Amino acid sequence: MKTILLFSIITLASLTSSNLSAAGDAAAGKASYMICAACHGVKGEGNRGMQSPRLAGQDAWYIASSLKRFKDGTRGANDPVAATMVPMAKMLSDKQIEDVSAYIATL
Ligand code: HEC
């Protein structure tokens, strides 16, 4: 009985972690966010003067998707404001994109 219970817990734990495997590590992403805070604010509140939008309250998947599009140049190519984000996104590895997006989702 104990073995079955243990097995169930392990199975559940591994199912849960595989479901979360696409999600980033918010604690690790905090360090990457320090540079972002210069424009987007420490709490992700945005800064209109810098034309930097609020990020707080946004979903991690959308932040990550935007960063990937800035990184590959599909977003920011023909827009000087959006182009400021291209080098920011290029600094980040794919893992850092997932992590910083997870952090922003906590703001
Ligand atoms: C030099 C200022 C600056 C810095 C630093 C900066 N950003 Fe931005 N960010 C902007 C601007 C300006 C925009 C608006 C782009 C546009 O109009 O499309 C933007 C847009 C974004 C968007 C899109 C938001 C949306 O609603 O579509 C995301 C996501 C984002 N930034 C994340 C980050 C992250 C993560 C970092 C740190 C790695 C960062 N930014 C650093 C200026 C900055």
C-alpha cells in the first residue's frame, strides 16, 4: 500500500513538473529584469516618458512571445520605438526569456 502511494506521488510530481517544464524560473529571471527596470520600472509599471509600456499584470506567455519576436526581428524591424527592444531581447538566451517572463508575471 505504501509503495502504491509513493508511486502515485512520484507519478503526480513528475506529471506536474513536465507540465511546468515550459515555464521559466521566476527567481532566476529576477536578475535579468534589473536592466529592464531602467525603462519598464522596478514594478513593471511602465514609463510613458520612455515610451515603455507597463509589463505588470501581463501573462508570461505573451511576454516571452514578444521577446522572441523582438529577438528574431519580426517585431521592431520597421518601428524605431520597438527597435529599442531588439538589442534587449538579443541579450537574452531562450532560457533567460522564459525566466524573465516568469518573473514579470509575478509583478
Ligand atoms: C531602453 C529602454 C528599454 C529597456 C532597457 C527594455 N525595454 Fe522593453 N520596451 C521598451 C519600449 C520602448 C517598448 C515598446 C515597444 C513597442 O512600442 O513595440 C518595450 C516593449 C516591451 C515589451 C512588449 C510589451 C507589449 O505589451 O507588447 C516587452 C515584453 C518588453 N519590452 C520586455 C522587456 C524586457 C524583458 C526587458 C529587459 C530584458 C526590457 N523590455 C528592457 C523599452 C525598453
